[in-house]
Amino acid sequence: MKDIEKPKYQKLKEYITEIIKTRELKTGEKMYSENQLAEKFEISRHTVRQAIGELVSEGWLYRVQGKGTFVDRRPDESTVRTNTVGVITTYLNDYIFPAIIRGIDGILSQNGYNIMLGCTYNRHEKERTCLENLRSQNISGLIVEPTKSVLPNPNLDLYKELSDSGIPVLFIHGAYNGLDYSYIVEDDVQAGYLATKHLTGLGHSRIGGVFKIDDIQGHHRFSGFQKAHAEAGLKLQDSRVLWFDTLEADLKLRAGREEQLEAILSEITAIVCYNEQIAAEVLDIIRELGMNVPDDISIVSFDDSQLAVASEVKLTTVAHPKERLGEQAAEAIISMINRTQNYYDVKIQPELIIRGSTKRINCRKGD
């Protein structure tokens, strides 16, 4: 049968599969719009939709509600993969990370997958080493906690290379600008809002905050902090907010910021801390100043780690889903490997846990 006799939708299908095979459009990239294709081929949008629908059914494309149609892994490629899933986190052995990894490994093991771990210590050069190592292992999928997720990332080329080769990539905790890949995260904006709203509800109007500047969780939690201030009609003052980065956290926050923290603590009645590691340092400084929690200062932190209940002051905190997040990430990457679902954009809702580090106040330090 001559090519001219082929149905128009069939010719469009052949065009699309060809530009995918030649990598003009790569895995994960957005497909041309229906209008663009209809105009290019001088056909109706109905015909375009018919071609796109069949290519989705055949596995060449996938749809994401509200975002559009994207290039899937090629169904005509028969690359043999191992039953190994790569997992890259910023840390492995402390804080909330063992629980997250336990959740991932439990689901992967139940489904016949092995786990291959990498740790970046929140440094881009180590992230690149992890990606290069996993690239050589013929993994089936990749779960990643991004490194310094607010900053421009020099390793996006490796993520794109892995994705283009048909390896699904799923981010947890945050995602990189420039990569429209799947993610499962806690709703950190809502978490910051819940933490701060709890304090305003207890009568606090002079509230400080300590947030991480080079990870997106810090920015999102600060956004929630701002939202709660605005809702309560409170003015948010920059002088009451302390930002820190990964290096400062690794060297102990108080080593370079103790005076700044002391100045903040002297004029507030409550403080929101980026996580329980930071909250523990703030508690130490409060004690050294001869102040008491919660009588002088109320504290809310995030994550509900073991540190939240490790000292005599049990911290009010916004709980991180930890093992549950790990389980959901593992279930998602398995679905992506098996093509039962191609894209995830999940935000897990946070939960406030009230303990003894916060209290209602009747009088406030003077404005």
C-alpha cells in the first residue's frame, strides 16, 4: 500500500515514533501540543487525539493530568535490566534516614528487588560519584533525595542520561528545577504553616525561626511560616529569622551563629526550628542564657525524630512520614518500572504532635 493511502493518524503516529527513536524528543520530555501537530500536518485535532491515544496505549507516550503528554520509555527497546533499584539520600545512618531507607527496602524486598545505596552528604560532587556508580550497574529504577535542592545542580546531565536510557527516576523530599520528574514529598509549606499556627493560636506574636537556605524544604517551611504570620495579622521581621546552610549545620550551627541566635531569643516568645537537630542546639543556647522552655520560650520543630523525645523537654513537632514515605516511594518506583503508572506528584499531608515544649502565654515581651 502506498504511503499516501495511509490514514492521516497513522502517518502522524509514524512521525512521532520516529522522532522518539532518533532522540529528537527524549524520555520525559513534553510532546508537541495538539494544536502544533494539527497545524503541522494540516489535520483535525480529533485525528491528532486518535494518534496520541494509540501511542499512549502502545507505551510510546504517557499523559499527566493538568500537565500534558510526555515521551515514555521506548517499548521497542529490550534493554535487560537487573532487579536492582538505586537509592541516593543525603545521609544514611542517622536522624530520620534509617527509617526512610527501611521503608524503601521493605517494599522492594517483598517485590523481588535489591537496593543499592548511595550517600551524598548533601554535596554535589558526591552526588555525581553516586550517579556515575549507579549508571554502570544497569539499575531498573532510581529514588533520589536531591542535594542542595534550591541551588543550580551541575549533575542534571546524568539524570537526563539515566532517564533517556529508560530508567525511571523518582525524587523524595524535593525536586530540581529543570527536571519535571516524579516526586513524593511531605507538604512542607503546610508543615511550616501548622507549626507556626500552633504558636499563634497559643497567643504568641513575636515568633522567631531558623531555616535551612540551600534545601527546598527550608524554603517551603519558611513559606508556611510566612502564611501563618499573615493569617494572624502579624508582621514578620527579618531580624527574627536565621538562615543556615549545609556547611554550618555540619560544623554545628552554634559555632558561628550563637550571638545571632542569642539576639533573636532575647526578643521573642517562641521559635520554629528547621528540624530537631537544630532544635537541640537552640535548646542548649536557651539553657545557657538561663531561660526555660516552655516558660520563657516555646519551641516547635519538624520531623518527630528520636531527638524530639531525647531530652527532658519533649518537643512539639510536625511529624515526618519517614518509613511511610519510603514505602510509598518504593511502591511508586516499582509501578514506574512496570509501566503501570508513569508519573507521580504526591504531597503527603503533615501532622502536628503537641508535647511539652509549647505553652499558652497571657503576656508578651514588649513590642
